[in-house]
Amino acid sequence: MAASQTIRFNKPISTSACLIIGDEVLNGKVVDTNSGYFARFCFDLGVEMKRVEVIADDEGEIVEAVQRMSKNYDFVVTSGGIGPTHDDITYPSIAKAFNLPLTLHNETWTRMRKLSKSNKTNPSFDWETPSTMLTAKQRMALLPTGPNVRHVYISPDLWVPICIVDNVHILPGIPRMFEEFLEGLRPSLNVNSHNKQTRVLFSTPMKESEIAGFLTNLQEKVKQRGVKVGSYPRWGKTKNTVTLTGADKEYIEGLVDEVEKGVGGLRVSIEGEDDEQGKPEEIEKVEATTKGEVKS
């Protein structure tokens, strides 16, 4: 069943949070990319992403974080910890967070058996005889159960569901699957189209310290209109970036001339589009003048 046929959000989503679960992220074995993808996903929808946390495979930490995030934000996504091994404890931990039982979900179990194909690396499996491998497979179908729980399958070719407990959406940690599952939710998310964000970029040859005063005054001027002013140094480059971000596109467009003049730069479509291809010695000179300069 498609996600859009199953999920109905009663009110528009305006805030979100992402909980990355996994020792492998904290110890540096794996680099998290899911939170970045989720941030871009939310920005595109006009949902304000308020928080990202990375925590260990620890029941207490998961319970505390999920309860807090579920209370504070409209749309919560978790990543990781839903595999077959002992350290995959996201399902039982979230069940505990909401005081729910963990049961073998029949539809997930049936889909797993149907869609698990035999091949050289995954030979024919005996689904009837008790074994440690059978127990490990069943572990992935032990899901939180209750009236506030939904299980959504985004594709007929996938047996792993998106388990949704209240406003908490449990997703896989594998980036390709995380992204596919998240996109499967997109059609059903109830968002306010008026919150759609606009981001305008400016390229400036001036140092941050040279434009800091102007940017401070500009932020004070536009904050009541929900516009945020950003400044981003680009180390080793001759140009830095200034951004205006907000939901009022017409108002932001009206600021373009003022900002171009204030930062001595130009509006650009993408960062770096007006970079000069200087000679090696020129690049070295720029790097030498910016080396060690942090938010000057």
C-alpha cells in the first residue's frame, strides 16, 4: 500500500527533528549523510528543521530523546538500528518510549518471506524450522503495536515498513534506503505551502569582517519578516557567500539591490559560479591571506 494512501496528518507540519542512532557514527566508522538529506528535504517542503542529534545504541538514550523530540517537534525521523543483530534496538526502545508492546507484525513477516529471494549470497532458507537465523530475521519484524502506530510500505518490492508511532517515523540507516523511504512519505505530508522557503545567494569579494556591520543591521531590519541573513567564508577562494532565507519571496526579492550594494557583490544562482580561475600563484596568495582567519 502506498504511503499516500495510508498516512493522514491532522495538522500542517511546521517543525522537524532528526535522530541518528548508531555507535558506528559516534566512533567515526560511518559518516552520517542522512541528517543532511533530511535537512534539504525539509527545506524544500518549507518545514523548519530545528534539531539533529546523534546518539548511541543505548535504550535509555533512545527513549529519552524520542520522548523529548516527539513532544517538541511536529515531524520526527529516526535513522538506524532496525537490523537483525543485538545492537539493533530502535524498535524495542521506541516501543518502550511510548509504553507499547513489541509484537511480530504479520504483514511485515509475510512480505519478508515472500520478497526474500534466493541467490548465491542468500541461499534457499528454511522458514519453518527454528534456528538462530530465523530468530534474527524475526527480530526485524518485531514492531511497536498499538492504536497510535501505523506501518507503511512505500513499494510492493520492499518488505521493510516505515513504522510510525505518533509523529515519530522509524527509518533505516542505510542512506539509499533512508532517502527512498523519506521520499515515499513526501506525497502524504501535510505542509503549509505558504511556508515554502526561498534562498537567495550573493557572492562578495569582501571579507566577513568588512561586511559584518552591514549584515548585523540587515538582520535586525528583516527579522520581523522571518528572514535570516547568513554569511559563509569560502576558504581558499576569492569570493565569500551571503544568503537571505525566508518564506516571503517578494520581500526577499525586494532586498536584492540593497544587499548587492552592501556587500559589494552580485546575486548568483549557485555558490562559486563566478569564481575566477586564477593562476596557481594567485590562489596561493589568497590562501595565505585567509589562513587561520576564522569568522574575523
